[in-house]
Amino acid sequence: MAEFTESRHGMWSNRWLFILAATGSAVGLGNIWKFPYITGENGGGAFVLIYLICIAVIGIPIMLAEVTIGRMGRLSPYGTMLSLGQKFGGTKYWSILGGVGAVTGITILSFYAVIGGWVLYYVFRLLLGEFNGADSEFVEGAFTSFVGSWWQVAGWFTLFMVITTSIVARGVEKGLEIAVKWTMPFLFILLLVVLVYGIFEGGFGRAVSFMFTVDFSVLKPSSILEAMGHAFFTLSLGMGAIMIYGAYVPSDVSLRGTVYIVAAADTVVALVAGLAVFSIAYAYSLDPAGGVGLLFQTTTLAFGNLPLGSFFGFLFFLTVSFATLTSAISLTEPIITWIVEATNASRARVSILIGIVVWVLGLGSVFSFNIWSDFHLVEGKTIFDFLDYLTQAWLFPVGGLLIGIFAGFFLPKSALGEQWGISEGWKLTIWTLLIGVVAPICVLIVFAGEIGVISLVAE
Ligand code: PFF
């Protein structure tokens, strides 16, 4: 049973606000920028299928576990795991999960905000109409010369961090509702504009077949781990972001229904973004496996050649930057609430401190694309690549696995039933099993495949 009926950090005033905030956290660069390019790098259909399975079998149960734990504890993820861990798990060490998650959040933000800076740069360039009539060579050149310039990347990254920090300092409820309510529909419509353009340019058929023809022989051994990690990343799971948003959910809101809506919205945006990006990539003979620049190159090609394209392109990148911001905000929430609880310092001060730490950390990722591009932390991975890999492929899934086990095995079934509005019976048993057993086992199987204990793909 919940010890607190309200969180000291704030509350969503209604169910919609929670759905909007959680969707705002989930839908971001992961869907629009990352999903298309990693799908391209991992050969398409088979990767997409594994990703969708991971969303359904691992993502949805773990998301439910996270919001439930959050609402039961009503504190920062660290505080919640400490109090529920002591009460139901018999040890204070569950709090480590909250602590590691909080640090993971700012580590991610350090490179996420760098890409956020790229998006801001594109807002600006489209505003100036600089892609009018662009061809593939032009958009590729524009991207490469921008990321190659450390001071430009650093400048836009700094701007992104200043904006994020000033919003976070004021508290999450304010602003988030308006931002998400307006951003999501616009973002979706503009993605459809890009998609329709791609259809007219003739790349749609190949995009569909690339994304939905399942051919396991093209799958790399590492693709399964990447697909699973991405499922966690895209739903903001495994590090406490959704847990802290769960802490602000009023007691009478149905958690299961909201989780479905968030997961569905997130998946649809990713699939539409993928189709739009690949349609244009095929229509203009860009390489689908072209990497981190794919979104920027394809969309500017579309907007550069559409009537009123600069205006729509400007709006597109503006909405992408809002979507990025609403995700960035949620990445800071676990650590900020933790420090506020531990020190009683003001939220504003803590936010500024965190902003500065993230900025310093982020310089490593800024330079990964230019002056330090030859500096590899581990085999072939720049600082950016390494942080991305470490957090997404390992830290999120481990976090999610432990969250599932904690919720499924340590929280009393009756308390879970109360949270989900279901009384004892098969429904409760199934959900508890999905969370505590099925999802963790799937994560372990993928890990076992990655470290070579079992073989999941033909090599
Ligand atoms: N889900 C976000 C995206 O897909 O862009 C990224 C993210 C946000 C991951 C918040 C984790 C998180 F806690």
C-alpha cells in the first residue's frame, strides 16, 4: 500500500497529464533519429521484428512495473527503491538500482543533448531556407561539415543544455503539458508529410520491403542485443525516468491502460519515422546504413524540394527539438529528485549543478565527431559510441531486469493488484509472471546470446 498519497516533488493533476508526460519522455530522438539509422545498420525487417517483440514482451511489463513501483514509493527512484526495498525486499541495497539509474540518466543526457544540439542547428538552417533545391550531395556535405566543426557542435549543444536546464529548474509539470500536447500531433503530421513526399518520389515500396521483410540471415550477432537495448531506450525504461513519473500519478488512475497507450504511441512514431526516412533514402539513393546523419540528410532533402519546404522543415525540426526536450527533461528527473531529497537544496540549484556536470561530460561526445574522432575508448568506439553502447545495451536492460524481479517477486501481490485495480485471480498472476519471470528471462537470454553462452543467430 502506498505510504504517501502524494509526492513531495509534484503531482500530475490528471491521467492525461501523466500520459502526455510519459509519452513526452518516450517519444524523442530514439524514435525519430535513432530507430531509422540503427534499423538501417542492422539490415531492416528481422531487426524491426525483434524490436517489436521486445517492446511487447519486455517493454510493456517492465514499464508497468516501473510506474507501479514509482507510485507505491512516491519518492525519487533512489528513495523509492530504498524504502520499498527495506520494507518488502529486506535490504537497503535495492536503492543501488535507483542510484545507478540516476547516474545513467545524466550519462545518456550527455550525448543525447549533443544530438539535441544538432536538431537546433537544423531548425536554424531551415529557417534560413538553406536547403532549397538541395540534392543528396549537398545534404551529405552540409551534415559532414557541420559535425566536423567542434565549436559549432559545442555551441548548439550548449544552447540545448541551457534550455533544458532552465526548464528543469522550474519543475516538470509546468510547461510539459503544453509542450507535449502541441508537439506530438504536429510532429506526427510533419512526419506524415515527409512520408507522403517519399511516396511520391517513389521510395516507399522499397522502404516497406526493407522494414518488414524478415530475413534472419542478414542479422548480425550483436543486432539482438541492440534491438532489445533500443526497446528499453525508446520507452525510457530501466533507469527510473518512468518510475519518477509514476510517483506523480494520482492514486485513482489506471496504470495498465496508460502503459499501453504510451507504448503504442511510441511504436507508431518510430515506424512512421522509419518509413519516411527510408522512402527518401531509397528515392535519392542514400545509403540506409549511412549512420547517424540519416535523419538529417533525408528530411532536408524532402523539405528542400517541397513547396514551402523551408517552412515545413523548420516546423519539423522545431517539433523534433520539443520532443527531444521532453525526453531530456525526464532524463534529469531521477537524479534531481534524489539530490533534493538527500540535501534539501532547492530544485533550481540542483538543476543548474546537474546541467553543468552534463555539459562537461557531453564535451566528450561533442568531440567524438571531430577532433577526437580517432580516439577510441574500446575497439572502434568513440566516446559517444561507447556511452551509447554501455547505457543502452547493458545498463538499461540490467536495470529493467532487476526492476522486474523486484516487482514480481518482492512486492506483495495484493499491493500490485490494488495498484492495477485487479483483484486476486489469473489476471494478476499473469501480469506478475510477465513482469517477474518472462521479461527478466528474455533479457537474460539476449545477454547469454551476446556473450556467446548460447547462439541466437546463424553466423
Ligand atoms: N525515450 C527517449 C527516446 O526515445 O528518445 C530517450 C530516453 C528518455 C531514454 C528518457 C531514457 C529516459 F529515461
